[in-house]
Amino acid sequence: MHGIEPAFPMSVMSTTKPARLTIRDAAERLQVTPRTLKYYEERGLVTPTRSEGRYRLYSEQDLELFARILRLRSLGFSLQGIAEMLKRPVETLGEGRTSYSASSLREIEQALSQQVEAMDARIAAVRRELKEAQAVRSELAGDLDYLRRRIAGESQETLLQERLAARKAKAKSAGGDNE
């Protein structure tokens, strides 16, 4: 890909084992932090090989993939969108440019549409749960108010009458008995 130079001249690379870079060297080459590389790995976008000592080792293909991810991020694509794009092959156009085929674009669109629908369903579920939690909180706040007022010395009978009157008013405004 553009902007990534091989670690060794091609003549050396063809006769020796391809170079593997440490996370620090790879980050330096890509002009990002090592944490950025780890984050993309955590998100499943890249899987570097590991040394016997479990150190991450990056190949030229890994660096090209990272460069592609970084370009897509700089264009404003989400990591979810990038993950879908990375699953699809790109076609090489003239002058070293690449592009997705129409069928790949449709597959990406379908995958992202499904993700948006799943997020919409999740948001709706969270809103329902929030509404339920707010109702429970409101009930607890009323109980807490009653207890604090009792501790402060207010009459139990007066407080219970207030609660009963408030409950009847709430039922009447709701159009019937709530229980």
C-alpha cells in the first residue's frame, strides 16, 4: 500500500525470511502509538503473530493492513464499518488505486444495515429498562421521603393519609385504579 516502505530492500527480502517488527517499531513506522495497534487487535481487525516470548510481531502485510485501517479511519469510517470492509476483497484499478465491486458494496451495506437494526433494537430495550428503573426509583423515593419524615417526628397517621390521597389522585389521573 502507499506510504509503507519494506523493512529491507526487495533483493534481501526475497532471499531471507520476511522481517517481523516489534510493536514499538511497527507503531513508529505507522506514526501511531503502540496502544493504537493493541486496540485494533482487541477489536479483531488485525492479528499479529507472537514470538515464543509472546511478543507481538508484525509483518509487512500487517503494516499494510494497519495503513488501510488508518486511512479509512482518517476518512471518518467507524471501526465496525472498517471491520466489514476488511472482510471483502478490493479490486485493483489503474495507477495502484483500489475499489470495492458492486457486490462487495452491497454486502457491506447489508451487514451495516443489520448492525444498525440491532443497535435500534438494543436502544429500544434500554429505553424500556430505563423507564422501568425510573418508575422503581420514583416509588423508592416516596418510601424514603415517608421514612425520613417519620424519623423527623411527623405523625404516622398523617403521613399514611397523605400517601393514600396521593395514590388515589394518581389513579384518578391515570383513568382508573393502578393496582
